[in-house]
Amino acid sequence: MFLTLLLVTFSIAALTSAAVAWLFHRPISQILGRLVSADLSGAWHRYLTFAIFVVGVSSGVRVWELEKYITPRSKDAELVVLNADRWTLEVYRTIIGSVQGVAIMLLVFFLVALVAYVILRGFELRQAKDRESA
């Protein structure tokens, strides 16, 4: 039963990550297309998609939390029973954890991209001003 739970949570986290990667495919492509050259844009986009999957799965499948179903917390304690209510709770935790991890990762990406855009825009304005004065 534990192995099934592990496989189900992994599958759900991977599907959730795929959905988020699909939803943000176009915005990420546009941002990277603006910030880096076309040669690098594709590679960076592929890396970010990979990072979305890694962060989503690692945030959604919390192995240390699932250990309670195979290892008792203390010598006198019994194993936690894996019933329908616990399955529902674990599926919910997987979805929320996966989305939360990817959201934090994308927030960091968008903040760094915003800073890079402001710097790039500043250089462009400076170059345009230098051309006008020359």
C-alpha cells in the first residue's frame, strides 16, 4: 500500500508540475526571448521547464512525511493506518506542496527577470540618448 501511495503522489506531483509548466510556457518564452539571445533562450527555457519538474516533484512528494506509514514514531507507537481519509489528505498535500514549490521558484525567476529587464532597459535608454547627442 505504501508503494502505491508513493507512486500515486509522484504521478500527481509530476502531472501538477506539467500543468504549471504548460501554463507558463509562453510567458517564460517571451521573457527569455527579451532578455537573452535566441540561441540561449531555448536552452534556458528547457532548463526552467526541467527545474519546474524537479521543484514540483520534490515539493509534492515529501518522503520524510510518508515514512510515518512504514516506520513507527516511537517503540511503543503503532504505524499510522493508510485509509481513505489519509489518501485524500496525502493527495491534497501533494497538489498543494507541488504548486507551492513551483510558485516560489517562478516568483524568484520573475523577480530576477524583472531586475534584468530594468538593467537592460536602462542600457538601451542610455545608448539611445548617446546617439541623439552625437
